[in-house]
Amino acid sequence: MSQLDEITRQAGRLAGELIEAAKLRPSQIVIVGCSSSEIAGHAVGSLSSPEIGQAVFDGLYPVFKSHGVYLAAQCCEHLNRAVIIERAAAGNSEIVNVVPQPKAGGSFATAAYQGLDDPVAVEEIRADAGLDIGNTLIGMHLKKVAVPLRLAVTHIGQAPVNAARTRPKFIGGDRAVYDEKLK
């Protein structure tokens, strides 16, 4: 198995784990930040690899799509961490005009823009769950309240993987009663 095939396999497994652990439902959104440089063992932003970005996309996207979950790809800081997402999932978010490139948006976001059915770029979203592959800082695109998840897949290539789901805020106090299914 080639290194790229292994990355695709790991990414697919990671997507399946996240769907299960976060209890994702159709039409929910997963924000993914991915550093192809970190996957290859280099510092974030130093060695963008379109092949690695494509391998990760090829692993994640079919799994999310088969469950009706939208994949949102966070761009790098050169595009102010804009998000590439399906137009149908953009909702009321303002669409912006940018096409990511490997060194201006990132290899993963570029793969997403080329691989989604009807991609658009938006400046921000509020996702239901997230994957951070290579310390890309996805928190700005998660709904409140983010809850960390511990998954079996802890790395893709050399990049550490962090995952989160979100839950509704608890409000009230001592007398409040909470819906246990929403925790």
C-alpha cells in the first residue's frame, strides 16, 4: 500500500469514527482543517502537497457524503481561514469570491473546492463537529459548546489529529432539567 493510499484509508476511518462518536445526523456540518505539510512531517504551511490534500479529501468525503453529512474545508490563514462548503449547506452565510490554491488556501481546501458538487467559499460557519489535522485551529468555526473527542485515529501521517463535537449550552441552574440526549 502506498503512503497516499494509507493516508486515504486513515482519513476514511477517522470520518467514520467521528460520525459515530459525535452522533452526527444528515445535514449536519463537519469543519476540517488539514495541513498537508504536517502530514508529511514538516511545519504547518511550509510544504503544501496537493497529492496529500487530495488523499485526505478522498478518504473523508465519501464517508461523510454517504451519511448525508456536509464536509466544510477550512482554508489556511492566507485566506483568513475562509471555508469551502457545498452551496446547499452555506445557509445564510455570505458567499465570498475566492478559489483556494495549494499555497493560498491549502491543498486540502483546494481538493475540496475541486471535489464538492457545488462548492462555495464563505467567511465563517458554525459547524456541529470538527477534525483538526495538523494543528490548524478550527475552533473559530465550531458552534458553542465544543466538546473534545478521543478517537482511535490519533495521527494521519505525521500530523496529530484532534476532534470535537458540539452540544447546546446548558442554561438555568440548580432547578433546571436537561435533555440527556443533547449532552
